[in-house]
Amino acid sequence: MSLTLEQVRHVAKLARIEISDAEAQTALGELNGIFSLIEAMQAVDTQGVEPMAHALDLAQRLRADRVSEVDRREAFQAVAPETAAGLYLVPKVIE
Amino acid sequence: MIEKSLKELAQGLAAREFSSVELTQTYLERIARLNPQLNAFVTLDAAKSLAQAAAADARRATGEAAPLLGIPLAQKDIFCAQGWRTTCGSHMLENFVSPYDATVIERFDAAGAVNLGKTNMDEFAMGSSNETSYFGAVKNPWDTARVPGGSSGGSAAAVAARLAPAATGTDTGGSIRQPAALCGLTGLKPTYGVVSRWGMIAFASSLDQAGPMARSAEDCALLLNTMAGFDTRDSTSVERPAEDYTRLLADDAPAKPLAGLKIGLPREFFGEAERAGCDAAVMARVDEAIAAYRALGAETVEVSLPAMQLSVPAYYVIAPAEASSNLSRFDGVRYGHRAPEYTDLDDMYAKTRAQGFGAEVKRRILIGSYVLSHGYYDAYYRQAQRIRRLIADDFARAFKECDVIMGPTSPGTAFRIGEKAADPVQMYLSDIYTIAVNLAGLPGMSIPCGLADGLPAGLQLIGNYFGEARLLEVAHRYQQATDWHRQRPTALAD
């Protein structure tokens, strides 16, 4: 199979990456090259094979519902592009 | 001094032959002189490094004597280190100064090691040549027209050029082993879950694993002793008793130290037709290393890993899928780059990410978003996970016949800068021997096994789950009998 330019644009939108027409065109060629490599998987019959999500069959560890971290809001917000009154600022989303 | 092993450096420090400040100064001077030829380090902070060294000397003065106390190490710039700029090789994090320490950094600090600086890497660890770094390509100290491998290319170049006694790396599809092979070093990717991923910027979380890069198996074992260990902050950290990874590294050298060891040689690497997939000179060095292992008493058996040929396709579904999810955190809100101009929130996200990420990272995010999108999930992501199971099952079957699997680390020696940069598929295929190990979650090493046309060739050793100590022993016995790991690059105008 091969991707279409429209699909590349759609995926870029899903991924929230602005992409120019020229970039989409380049990406199309590259992604089709990569997918021709990936297509080799389709020839394999994997019926009945349990998908492996993880290297080790681990049970998700739970912890007690207790405070374990100290409040370091200032240190963490010091690296943010824009904050005010302890909040992260983003462009207005609700009119 | 710069040729000393970590153990010898520790002895020198203990005997007060030199202080940690003097040792650190020696390396900082070498870095200042030689790094411009290599671009191995992206961030240096001599004042911070020397303050750590002075603190280590003060601890020693009070009678402390931990194995890494006062030893300077280079840290891959994927590890968050408090107060240090931590870029992950990306414009997105160009000005990010971490407010916290990765567990690996915390453990080295507690052990008294000195952070010499942060090493260059492929952007977000996505690459096999170090050419995708926002901060420029790293040069291989064996031939500065060639790549050091990637993604831990800065760490590899730094250690090979003796700009650091040892370094850290991370390995998602071969990023410790391949640069170790291309720069003539010893590198170890532990079993998934052995080293905490906390504070290690995520690429593909079910595959990412940190490990040591050094000049010998012995040095790697010492580093792993500090790096490994259970961490409640990493949800996939494995809870098991602490191990001394140096425990099988004997100093004595009996005639047949590896008598009884069974080495599996996969048909997929060593079969008559399959050998053609590897550079002939590299394959010849690998064959010689296998012969040396037989001389040390090991037996070889043929094994088969039939699903291995599907490891690259499966990896380029699974790793980008996980990456597309992990990298969604870079949205210009909490840290990192934010586009200076935008119209609304969506536009801010899209412009921030278009500006902040380089071409390879975007490519992988697009692949990942596509394979996870509606209608394609089963055909790609689910199928890749099933193939992942087949690959892991192959290894499980093979390890019934043998103790360790060997083969080449990389299908060739260091390639020229620019040679594969324009063709992602060619670049991806350079990890053909290493990727299956990550998919299965097994430990793997690369050790130098000679020179092919003047450039280092690497032998890959693959162990069973949690078999790091044995792997290190097997590597150490070879290094006792040979001196390929002591070869030193000569391309630098020193």
C-alpha cells in the first residue's frame, strides 16, 4: 500500500505538527519508503499469537494513596514559557 | 593517566597519587582542547564539575572509599540533571535547565562520581549516526570524516578519544551497542527494567534502557553496579535483590576459563547466504573472535532466530508509535520551546512542534500517529506486537541450547558522515543486528574484536534475562586474552 498526500496532511494534523506543501510532499516519499520496509510484516501469519506489549510480563505496581512528593511548583514553573499566579498560560480557548 | 581503567583510577585516588580535582581538571583540559574536533559534548560546566570533584575529595578525606568516588564520567544528554541544561539533542529543549535529577544521575551523585558534561546525541535518541542532533554531527575519533554511530554517539566519541574515562548511554534499538562497536568500545544494554528510566527523556518506553559505555567489561560492571537497582518512580523498574556485577570477573587467567560455555551462533547471522548481509572484513573479525572463544574453552552450537528478519519492520512500528505518544508532551506549555507567533492554541501547538522538532523526529511521530490511527491499528501496531512475541519466543528457544548468543553488532564499520543521511531506510537497516534484543528485552553487549580496514569492528554478545554478570564475565575473559579493547584512535591531532 502507499499513503496519499491527503493522509500525510491528516496525520500531521493529528500529531499537531504544521507541515508545508513541500514538506508534505517530501514526507510522502520518505514514509512510503519506510512503509515498504514495514509491509514485510504483512506476509507473516500471526493468527493465535498473543500480542506482546512489553518486554517483561510485569504486573502494574500500585502504591499507597499517600503524598510522596514535595511541592516544587516554583521550580517546575520556572522552566515554563509563560505562567501567572502559579498557572500555565496558553492562548485563549473559551470566548 | 588517561589510559587508566576505572579500577586503576580509583586506586590512584585512594593512594592520593592524584585528587579528583586534578583528575577532573585533566579531562576538562582535554575536552577544551579536543572537543572542537569531535563535537562530542553539548554542555560543559567546569565550575560545577570541579565543585563535585572537590566534594568527592572532601568525602575521601573523611575516610570514604566508594569505587566511583571522585571518578569523572560523561553523561548522555538524555538524562535530566538538576541545574544542567538537558537538551536531548533537540531545539525543543535547547534552553531547558532541568529542575530535577534522573535516578541514574542521582545514583552517580550519591556514589561520588563527577559529572564531566553532557554528551551529544541523535535528537530524542532517534538515529544511528548522531547526525540528527540539533547541535550538529559528532565525529568519530578513528576517522573524523565518519560517524561515531548513534544515538549515544557523543558518549562513544568522548570515551574513545579519552575525553572521559567512561560514559552513560541509552539503547532503544542499538544506541549503546552500535556506537560502542563503531568507536571501539565496550557497551552494555541491560535487561529491560534493570536501570531506572526515571528522568531519562522517553523515546519508546517499552524498549528504552540505559547502560554503561566504557573501555572494558570490567569498567562497565563497575558502572552498572551504581546504575542498576529498583526504583519506585519507574513503573517498569524490576524489583529484585541488588547484584554485584563484578563478582564473576576474576583476575586469574586459567588456560580454559570458559570451559562449559555454550555459544549460540544464529543461522540468520552465520549462514552461508546470510553472511553476505555483513561487511566481509567485519564478519572475518567476528569469526576470529569466535575462534578465540573456542580457544578459551567455549563450545559453539548453531541456533535459529527465524523471526529476527522481521525485527526492523516491527521496531519501526512499535518505537514510532510509542514515540508519538511520549513526544506529545512537547506542546510549548510546560517546558521547552514555544513558537513566538501563533493565532490560537492549536496553531501554537502545531507551530511549536514544527519549529522544535527536527526532520527525523517528525518523521517518526508521523509514522507513529499513522500506525495508531483509526483503521490501521490492527494491521500495523497489533501485528508488530505479535511479531515481537515471535521474536522473543525465538530467543527463548535458542537459550535452551546455549548460554550466550554471538554475532556482529553492526553490518559495517563507521560510515561516512552524510552517506546514509538522505535515506532513512538505509539508516534504519544499520541496526539490523541489535533491534531484536530490545524487542525481546534481553541484555546485549558490544565488545571490540579487531579492526576492519583500520576501523573498529564489534562483536555482539546477547544474554538471557538478567544474565548481565555472566555476559560481563564472558566479555572479560576475551579481554584478558586479547587487546582489541586497548586499541586507541589515532585520527586526533592530540
